[in-house]
Amino acid sequence: MTGPGAMGYPVSLSLAGRLAVVVGGGRVATRRVDDLLVQGASVVVVSPELSEHLERRVAAGDVKVERRPFEASDLDGAWVAFAATDDPAVNRAVMAAASDRRCFASSADGAPASMKPMAVLRRGALEVAVGTSGQVPGLAAGLVRRLGSELGPEYGVLCDLASELRQERKAAGPGGADPDWPAVFNSGILDSIRTGNLDEAREGLRNTCHSSSSG
């Protein structure tokens, strides 16, 4: 059971060019580093030892590394931090240093933290995030895998087309309606995208806007 304040506030962070610190050099740290690099973050790893994959990342210049135990000052200027060691005392120290600096932080061992990463399915600009308030990460990951079998790449294209339409309607001035999304999903628009007929899909989206604005 969860009480008031136990559940997190879901957001999508823009970390491009911003400092992210990962404390630890093993499997969990490796996964976090890879995810952060995809987002364009400036990543620093703090750990006496690194996985082979992280060593390759360092050699390629993808990340910076401090080959020593964690120090609180490692989080100076950081936007986010990840405690990914197998030492609970170190992970708690990371959480404390992050709290002192108002830096959002996550702990791999489930210790109280200000940030709980979610499992994410991405289809282009479309992001579907699933979380369990940090309680059962495996469940969230399993649900994302299940969703991935149902939400194919056509949903990313749909997002792009809807974004184009939204910009068109904003440029035309106030009064435009958003697509009627239940109508979109029950129409043949996704089938049009799957077969590569994007003009037909665009027209279908426009028609759903007309029907929703006329109702």
C-alpha cells in the first residue's frame, strides 16, 4: 500500500549537456551510463573499478571517471545522481550528499531516494513510462516489454504526424481542435501508416479534428 506522498511525480527530464554522476562501476551503473548518454548527458562515473563496457566508454571519451571511492563533493553541480554500488553505506552517502545539494538522486538498492527511474518504451518522440514507485522494478520492465509487442513503430510516426498537425493548427490561430483520439485508434489511420500511406494518415487525422470540433 502507498500513502500520500509515497508516489512520485512523473516527468521527462531534459539532461542534454547537464552533469549526471553515476557512483559505481558494475552492471547497474553500466546500464545507467548507457541510458544517460543516449539522452546527451555529461556523465561522470565515480568508482575504483569499472566494468569492461565502462572501460571502453572511458577510452572512447564518452564519459569521465574518478577512480576512487565516492566523495560528497563529486555531486557539486550535478543535476542528477545514481547510487549503483553494492555497498549500502556508500549508497546512503550518495543520497545524503544529493539531498544537501538539492540534486535528484536514485539508489539501486531501494534506499529512500528523491528520484525513482521508470521503465520506458520509446517510439520516436513517443515515450511510455511505467513505474512502481521503486517497489518492483522488474514488474515495470515486464510491462514495458509487453507494451512493446502492442505498440509498434507506427505509433512513433503517428506522434510525428499529430505534432505536425498541431503546429499547423497553432499557426492558423485559436479555435482548432485536437484529434479525437478514440476515433483515431478506431479508424484505419494506423493501418495507413503501416502501409506507408502517410498522406492518407494525415487526412484521417484532420478529419478526426473536424468531427471533434463539430460535436
